[in-house]
Amino acid sequence: MLAINDHNKIYVCVKRLLRQERIVHRIQNMELNQLFIQNLKRWRKAINISQKDLAEKCGTSHSYIRQLESGNGHPSFIFIGKIAKTLQIEPYQLFYDESAGSSKPARIKYMESVQKKLIVSLSDEIQGAFDELKKYQ
């Protein structure tokens, strides 16, 4: 029979693994958001239009475009399409990392490697906890 302490060890290991997964996912989402903001500003400036002009052409308020460019707004897919059409680009170009060429950005590769290391480390901890439990069976 398993001791309460053994159950707690497994619970802590699994909880830590899930927390690390959420952190990595959150960081990747933040990077995607930053990429969108950078590209929105870059493409808008490339065709020499102001936030106010972009807002008018997209049928929204100047303050909403300002929110998007400051990272406080979350556009729908439809609105991303409107922005892209106004900027005369394809929607994917708002999320494309020009500095990475055709490969993944270095920071994403780094985060993926960190994620793998965390998973391996925590998997080893979980396996160790299970191995300890087998001793009591």
C-alpha cells in the first residue's frame, strides 16, 4: 500500500511538470504577440499610414489600433484579415519572423530546447517516485 507521502511526491512532480508546460506555452504566446505587434508597426510604417488612417480603413477606432500596437488588444481572425488587406499583405505576414528566414527564430528553438529539458528532468523525477513506490508493493 502506498504511503500518503509517496502520493504527495507523485502529485508534486506531476504538478511541477504541468506548471512548466503552461509557462513555456505562455512564453511562446507572448513571443507571437510581440511578433504581431512588431510586424503591424513595421508594415503600417512601410506604407506611410498613421494609426488613425489604419483605423479608418479597417473600420475601427484609433484607440483600438493603439491598443493593438501596445499589446493590449486581441484582434479576431477577421480583423487580422482586414488589417492585412489594408496593409496590402497576406495575413501570415503579420506573424512571420523576417529575421529567421525560413527557419524558426532562435528564441523559439531555445524555448523548445528548454521545454524538452524540463520535461526530461521532471519525467525522471516522476519515474524515480514510481520506482520508490514499487519498493513498497
